[in-house]
Amino acid sequence: MRKVKFLMPVLVGLMIGQLFAENERPLGVVNTVRMGYNDNLYHKDTGKSTESFFVTDIVDLSFRAALSDRTDLMVKSQINLMNDDGGTDFYPNLYAMLNHSVSPRLLLGLSEYYRSGDRSGGVSAANRNVRYNFYNNRMGVSADYVLSSKDRIQGTLNHDIVRNEDDVKSGLKLDTTTVEAGTSWKRDIVLQRTYSTLNLRNRWVEYDHMSSSFQATDLSAGLSHTFNPEWQGSVEGGATQVRPDFVAPAKNTATLNPLAKAGLVYSPSPRTRLSSDLGYSYTASDDNGYGGQTTTALSFGAQREITAKLMAKATVSLSKVEYAADDSQTATRTSTQDDRMNLDLRLSYKLNRMNFIELGMRHGERSSDTGSDWEQNVIDIGWRVELR
């Protein structure tokens, strides 16, 4: 994994000494040790799987502090040390946000997001069974300006990179660099209950190891509404114009694609929360045979506090990824489809104020028109310690 210099941790280091000197304790630590079994470590085709036992240690750190009456800082990080039959891997993750109120009307923000982990390759025959490490690093700035008691406008600028270990050697060639600029206008229709948004965003996406790139302009309108204390919903719809510059034989003609998002949250009691999300979008491709992909994603989540000590959580996500023939960068020039499903169940039992026992189960599967079909089941038991 390549080393990356972070801007935010440096700032955090400069501030922590002063904050602790003032007897503040804004730091929270959670350590989770899990042992488990994975029946398909490398996401190989059905019938060719490799089983593995694993041990992982996950350290979560959270830091929140008001640096002044106008400036606040929030940092969340996770360090994941994984040991299995594939070896030992170290995955750091970070999210940081620094906000500064220039005036009662203008708020400036600086953020950094860093995620690392492992995943399987694309759907093509050359890389379908490749398991590799990756990281995604996004830095952004934002400005939020209050126009009136009902209206505000926000501008954002982001720089996003995705890097994959041994990207060229493995034949994946999926490294991307994205620059994104956007603006959004928010208007309160009913204070604290209903608001609308109008959004404009432009993306410049470049594949670092291929002579391929595309520009995409998103235009959408959204509406969010709190029906009552139990129900909240949101919807967004619009279109994405894609202007491709892909490797031949891709057609490289501009296209107009739908853009849609919807979400619903139901909280029948303080102990129960149900949610669902639906989305359709055009993004960079995770298969180097195509310059882009459209993804339809549907997810459901449920959280239930069964007793004062027992908590249950469940999430399921379904997605259909489509690769268009016009975006094909190989001579095959056929459209393909990739169906994916992930299910995650977890039980947590509170032993005392600091200690928890966890039991988890994950199921994942993928089927493709190209024949790259696999299933994976993971079970684990863990011990979590919270220091807050």
C-alpha cells in the first residue's frame, strides 16, 4: 500500500496538546477483535473457492472539538489489521472535517476522506479472480452562504483519486483521478419539515493508465420532507450528460442518462429504525473493458434494540451494473450486465459499560453475463471495548 501524506492529521496533532492541556477529553477509542471464517477468500468462480480463517483487529478513533467560537474540528479514523491465509494486511481509514464560520452568513469547510481495503477484479475473463488492495483519497473544500431566511447556496470543489496495488501488472488498469465542481441551491418550503434543492455538478474523470477519460454534467432537483416524527423521505431526479473520450473502438458520442435518488426512513419507536435507498447513476467503470457504467442500487437497513443489552442490525444491498456496447474499449463491443447482492447481519450484546460481544454474518454474491459468478459467506465472533 502506498504511503499518503494527510493534511488533516497534521492539523489534529497541532491542536490536541492544547486541548488536553485545558482538561478537555474529546477523544473516543473503540477496539474490536474478531475471529472468523471466510469460505471464498479470493472471490473466485463458483466451485473454485479458497477457504480461510481470519483474525482482525479494528481500532476506531473519534475526535471532536471546538477550536474557537467560530471553528470546529471533527475527525474519525479506523485502523484495520487483518490476518488470513492471504497474509497480513494493514488498512487505515480516515474522515476529517474542519468548519470555520467567517460570518453569520458564510461557512467554509475543508474535508478529507481516505479509505483503504481489498476487493476483487472486474467481470472480464482476464481479471475476474484478482484480489487486490486499493485506496481512495478525496479532498474537498466547500462554501455555504445564507442568502435569506429560506435560501442558501453551497459551492464545492473536490479532488478524488483511486489507486490499486499493482494496477498495471495485474492488468486491471482501474486507477482514476476525478476533479469535481458543483453548486447547490437549497430553499426551505416549510421550516424544519420540507426543503427543495437544485443541483449542478461537473466531473472530469481520467483513467491514469489508459488514454481514456470522460466529462459528465449532472443537473437535478430534489425534495426532502419530514411527514411526522416517524417518517422522513427524500427524492432527487435529473439527468447526466456524458462526453466520453474512450479508447477505440468505443463510439465516443455524447449521451444523456437519467439520474435518480430516493430515500425513506421509518422510526416507529426510539428502539427501532428502518431505512431504504434507491439510486441510478453513471460512474467510472470497475471493468477496464469499458469506459463507464450505469448502476441501479437498492438497499434496506434495519436496526432494533431488542433489550437494553441486545442490539440487532441488518443491511441488504442489491445492484445491477450495466456496461454499454458503445463504451466498450475492446473489439467485442457487446453490452453486459453484472448483478450483485450483499447481506450483513450483526448482533451485539452489552456485558457492561465498556465491553460488548458481537456475532456477525455476511453473504455476498455476483453473477455476470461473462460467466464470472461467485458467492462468499463470512461468519465471525468479536469482542468490542469502548473507551469514551
